[in-house]
Amino acid sequence: IKGNIMKKLLANYKYCKNKRYDTLAGTLSFFFILSFVPILYLCLSLYVKIASKLNLELSIPSVIANYISFDLNASVSILFILTTIYSASKFFTQLKKAGEIVYDVKKPRVTLKTQFISCVIVILLMVIVSAGLLLISIGNTYLKYAWAKLLLNILTLASFLLMLYGFLCLINKTACQLDCKIKELNRGILFSMIYITIVSTVFITYITFFANYEKLYGVFSTIVIAFLYVFLMMQGIVMGIISNEKRIRNK
């Protein structure tokens, strides 16, 4: 039984290698980093705006909240939001190209329709992240008693897992080049969730207690750590996409 499991794991690893998952993970990491800042900025801005109106306790430092708070009704802000959404959509446009490589499907270059869909996906991602942060804020506001601490921790963890699941659903649906429903992509989504959770736990534990990047990279240590973490995360995402492709092909 152990021999069969090892053969299966090795076969899956070779299959992923043939699909150039390392190269795809590197490419997606580059575009994710370029898109991450504008996406995060818009998500936090939307979250702060709604939380302030509902008189909820913010789950981010006040310095950040003050920095990202701006008037959404101002024409300059609207233009900024539109250009930021367009900039952030580049990640999903590239993700669609990566899906074409994984599924071995040749399609025309990026069209206006593809770009529009990518922008819509960015807006959906903003809604998912903002909703998750609002859920955490509701818990922080109304669950302040000592007995509710465990419940608040569970709520926070559940919110982050739901945000991660929603993010991976958008990613796998965008990358998929065949006609299928979200439930048919759950295998790759769950694989990526488990992979990212384990890698995040091990990575945070390692850099907290064992690694000392400052001696090696100096002032660039934070950037190096962030880049490495994003690459590891993208590896899990790409392998999840490849897992879905293999399953759908073999149906």
C-alpha cells in the first residue's frame, strides 16, 4: 500500500513538472505581487468605509485605517479606484493564460471581454475580503466578554478560511478552460487550501524561531521573505489547478 502511495505521489509530481508548474508559479508570483498592493488597498478602503458607518471596531491598526480612508464620492477617488481595479486585474488575465497552458488550450490574445471579466473578478475578490473583515469586526465589537474569546478566535479563523476558499474559487474558475461547475473544481481548491495552510504554518514557525534573514539580506530581508512566501503559495495554487485539469481530463 505504501509503495502504491509513493508511486502515485511521484507520478503526480512528474505530471506537475511536465505542466511547468514551477515556471507558472514564478510568473504568477510576479503578477500577484504587482496586483496585491492595489487589491489590498481597495479591500481595506471598502472595509474601513463600511465598518465606520456601522460603528464597528476596526480589525486593523488605526494608522493604516487613517491612511487608506478617503472620500469615495470624489471624482479623483473614483478615477483612482477604476485604474487600480484595472491594474489589479492583470493577475487574473495572466492566470487565464496560465490556465491555457495547463489545459493545453490555445485561445486568442487578451480581448476586451477577457479584460472586463478580470476586472469583475477583482471586484468580487474585494467583496469577499471586505465581507470577511466585516465578519471579524462584528465579532470584535459584540464578543468582548472573556467567555467569548474562544468563539471569537474560531470566528476569525473561519472568516480567513472562507476568504481563502472564495479566493481559490475565483482563481480555479478563471484558470479552468473547460465548461465545468465550481463543485467539480473542489478537489484542486481543497488541495491548495491544505497546501497553503500547512506551508504558512511551517513558514511562519521557521522564520519566527529558526531563521535569521537579517544577517544574510539586511534591510531587504522583509522583501525576500515576502517573495519566497508568495512563490510557495503560488506553487500550491498551480498544483491545485493542475490537479483539477487531470481529474476533469480523466472523467
